Amino acid sequence: MAEIVKKATRDGYGQALCDLAEVNPNFVVLDADLAAATKTGMFKKSYPDRFIDCGIAEGNMMSVAAGMAAAGMTVFASSFAMFAAGRAFEQVRNSIGYPHLNVKIGATHAGLSVGEDGATHQCNEDIALMRTIPGMTIINPADATEAKKAVFAAAENDGPFYLRFGRLAVPVIFDDDYPFEIGKGVQLTEGNDVTIIATGLMVNEALIAAENLKAEGISARVINMATIKPIDKEIIVKAASETGAIVTAEEHSVIGGLGSAVAEVLVETTPVPMLRVGVEDAYGKSGAAVKVLEKYGLCAANIAAKAKDVIARK
């Protein structure tokens, strides 16, 4: 059996910025005194004249990014998700979103998997916040390969982007030939009994769940939904029509994230039984990342259990 390679999506982000700089001279990177953690330090080392440390002042960083974008630059502005989406929300909304400027927000350390950093830093609300901003594109890659492709895609497209990355090293699922397209979900497995729509690190857990269900004679279709806004309505409707049951899985609150986005599509087009795997209406807790994820049910076992429950409702 081939060895499973694990890499954090934030590592893919840092490497992608360096790779992108080789072919695109018209972008700059801003950070809020967290370059080592967000991995923008890789870019800083190679391209110091195109890197600005704005200090621990995330709202100001977003305003600086907006000004540079208004002057014609493409800007990647990075910090932890809690600060980029939370602390700087007003500047992101009014200074970047409202004028629809070409700023790409690289938000790392999202979700429960920051582990020991605890509830204050475990941002499970950022997707919900960013979904409310008109014109904001939201991408939550499943692995480091998809993270790199997301960075290149964001740079090639005009307007504000929210790119969500994790701290925890997770299995690399995709190779370099993996097709990535903004706004498109990708079906990873065949299945007729239930569809599991997952995003971020939960994609790997969904694949494990599908394998476990297969051993029990249950056929599960797995869809990777990296782009949460705009959501791929077509693939959701097709899956609902063909399998008749949906489970969503995300490292985010069940309120306002992927589960909400999918539910909105289903209720308006193809109502079928649906259950959500995510953080219930609760704050996180400090602990080893994998243990915290398991405590909150963000694991293959819970996905499989939800799949069985939703099939029973058909």
C-alpha cells in the first residue's frame, strides 16, 4: 500500500504564492504579523519587495489591501480566519466587498483543527460571515493540491475571494492533474443510496465513510464541494434526484456554512431527506486536533451514521 502523504492546506497556499509569482509579477502579499504561521513567509523570503507586514492590525491590513487593489494591483491578504473574517469583517464588507475589489483573503487556521489554540481561535463561523457579502467567492480546498489550484484560479479571476486553509496536516487526495474549476463540485465516487457532499478536510473523512458503508452494502456517492459560493446547484440537484438522500460534512458550524448552502438549493428545487455533519451550535474546546474533531463528530464514523439515518428517512 502506498504511503499516505499528509500536508496542511496552508502549506499549499504558501507554495502556490511562490509558484504564482514566477508567472505573475502584478500581485503583492500582505500579512498581519503571522507570516510564519500563514506560510506567507515563504513568499516573503523569495520576494521581499512584494511583501508587506501590516502588523497586528487586521482591519487596517484589509483597508491597505483595498487601496492597493483600487490602484490596479492584485492583493493577497493573509491572517488567521478568526481575524481575517471576524475582526476585520467591517473592512472586508465595506472596503473590499462593496467596491468589488481584486483582493484575495488567505485565511488560515480555520475550524476546530487548530486544536490546542482553543475556542477563541477555532473559527467555525467564517464561511457564514463571508457568504453574506455580495460577490464574495468562497473556496475551501480539501488538500494541499487543491489549495494550490485555488490560489492560481483566484489570481486569474477578478473580484474578492475568501480562501480558507487549515493548520492540520491532512492526506493529499489529489494529484497535479486533478481538475479544479471555480463554482464546480467534483464527484469522487459512484453511489446510488446516498450522497455525501463534503468540503475541506472532511472530504477525506467522507471517502473513508463511503468505503466503510460499502462494506455494509451501502452505495455512497461522494462529492467534493471546494467552492461554497457560488455553489454548484446542478451537481446538488442531480445527486438529490438520483440518490434521494443527502449528507453534508464540513469543519464549520452547521449554521450558515456548506450545509446551509446545500439545504437552500434542495428546498427550492429538489426536497429530499438531508442531514448535516458539522459543529453544532457550540464553541470549540482546546485539545489535540484529531481528538477535538472526533469529540464534535467531525469524523468518518459520524458521517457513516448520518448516512444510514438519512437513508432510513427516504
